[in-house]
Amino acid sequence: MIVVKIGGAKGIDYDLVADDVAELVKVGQPLVIVHGGSALTNEVAAALGHPPQFVTSVSGFSSRRTDRRTLEIFEMVYCGQMNKGIVERLQQRGVNAVGLSGIDGRLWEGPRKDAIKIVDENGKRRVLRDDYTGKVEKVNTGLLQTLLDAGYTPVLTPPAISDEGEAINVDGDRAAAATAIALHAEALIMLSNVPGLLDDYPDEASLIHHIPGEKLDSFMAVAQDRMKKKVMGAGEALQGGVRRVIFGDARIEQPIQKALAGVGTVIGEAVD
């Protein structure tokens, strides 16, 4: 079992990713796909007069400010255009894909945060209480295994469902990690619009090829912006028993197969 997370930034070639998924499915490789949609969500939110806002936690991580209107736009893009666009591409290539959000069947479940402590642009600490965010703590593996056993390829996207039944925005990379752990995946591949973790961003020649799992924390300072959450998700996956996490390039042909062969940043067990 392999879990593949497709990022949502600009520059990703979804057709090349879909081509590769189809090749792997045809040779019997079980896959679960998780995807984002941040760039398109930002565009749609701005067009609808509710431009995106991002906040920085006291621990230094940036995330989307998710009030109720933002959550509605988020669902529109992630569960609609992005999810069905990927499912359509896979169906065109003979992959019987099924698109689901984390809400469906309580696929991804966890607590909604009561409050978020942030640091504003003036360096002052504030508390947000009307935010719809949380973390995936439970994965409905029974639903996923039923689909996989029936020959379907699940295509999953945030939001998740809270313990109280509310939609919550969750980080896609960490949700993918939770899914990989729950399914006892041998590998988690995170595809984005860069070749992997860069020592000197944005210089792609500074690609870090391998990071032993026990040394991952020391590379958090190297990660820029969204890559910090990917590093965090990678650490959680390894701690949960996933053998390796690979940050791969979603702009190239056969991005998944090349990641499995060691192209990108391999975290954990090295590729033979």
C-alpha cells in the first residue's frame, strides 16, 4: 500500500500524475490518493470577495484562517473542482477512482480546536475562537479497505469531520500521514512543485537527497513555508510506522515511480 499526497500549489502537472497512477494501478499496486487545492482556493476566494487570510501560530507555523465562509469556499474548491477534476482524469485513464472528502463516512475525524493562539503582524499574541480547524485523529480504514478490495482507487481531500459533526479544515499533508499510518502503508509520497526539500530554497540544485528519520527534526529550519507542514507530516508518518516518506516532483513524468526509485528527498529508510 502506498499513499500519495498531491499538493495544491501552482505548477503541478495533474495529467502526468494521473498517467503515473494509471500505470501503477494497472500492475496491481494499491494506491490511496490525497490532494490539496490551496492555489485555486486562494483565487476563488479573492474572486468571491472573501480573500484568503493566513495566520502564524506561536510555534511558527502558517495556516489558513478558516471562518465559516472560508470553509464554504474551501469545500467548493477542494470537494468540487479539484477532487472531481482528479477523479475525471483518472477515469479517462481507466482507473475506477472514487472521490471523497474527509466528511464522507467520517473518513477523517478529530477534534475542532477550541482556540488558536497566533502572532499578529505586529508581533502581538492573540487568540482566535471562531476558527474551523482541527487535526485528524481517526481514519475510517474500514471504508477505505472496502473500496480498495472492490477495485476502486480512493481520492481523498479535506475537510474532515469534528467529533461533534462539524466540518473542519485539516492540513492535507498531516491527514495523508494519518492515512498512511492507519493503512500500514509502506511509503508515503508527497508530490509538490519542487523536486524535494531544498537546502537553499528556491535553488533546486540544493536538493537534499536523503534524511535519516532520526535526524528529521534538525531539517525543520531548512523548510520554507508550506514545506514545514510536510516535514511535520513526514515525522508523524515515520513515528507511526511508515518505513519511508519521499518528497517528489509533480512536474515530471512518472513522478510516483521516480519517487519510489529515490528521486527526490527520501526520509527514513534509504531506497536500495
